[in-house]
Amino acid sequence: MSSTLPVSATGHGHFEASAVWQSVPLIPRNTVLSLLHGYRATISHTYGDVCKYYPSCSAYAVGAVQQHGALKGAVMAAARIARCHPWAEGGIDDVPLHKNFRYELTPWGFVVPGPLRKD
């Protein structure tokens, strides 16, 4: 498991070769997640534990991108960062879950297609 991610941002999903075409729309989301993982593994550690909110802004960004995609997740993360200022009260501020989230998370926090449903 990735030590840079909160447990809520990881799962037990894995990439299936048979789902390669279902994975194509997830490329932008997973690209942004790669950048966030790099930030959390390097730059984030230099700041220490200074965030007024839980989860931290970078952990919030990971969850937002996982749940809502690259574009909407980035907008949500930017709004969260804008709320984080010296006069902010802080506290618990979880990412709202996407009501139709149909993917799985890997142990490294990447998003992969969920199991194929047989209707």
C-alpha cells in the first residue's frame, strides 16, 4: 500500500487486461493522480502537518479526483485550497462522494473499471 495516501483513498481493485477499453476514459484521472502522488511523496513532506482541515488539502485533492474526475476534482481541490487561509476555522471536510461512482481503487489509489455487471 502507498504510505502517502489515507486508507480511504485506497482499495483492492486491480487492472484487468479485458477492461482496457473501459480504462481509456480514466487516463486523465490517473495522470492527475500520478502528479498528486508525486507531490505527496516529495514536496508535501517538507511542509509537515500544518493543514487546518482534515483530510489535508492534497489528500482532499486525491479523493476529489478519484471520485469526480480530473477536471471537476481539480476545481474542487482549488476551491478547498481557497478556503484554507489563516482565518479559516478548519475541521473535518471530506470529499462528497459521487452518487454513481462505478469504479474501483487500487492499493496505490489509482482508479480502474469496476467489475462488469451482467444485467
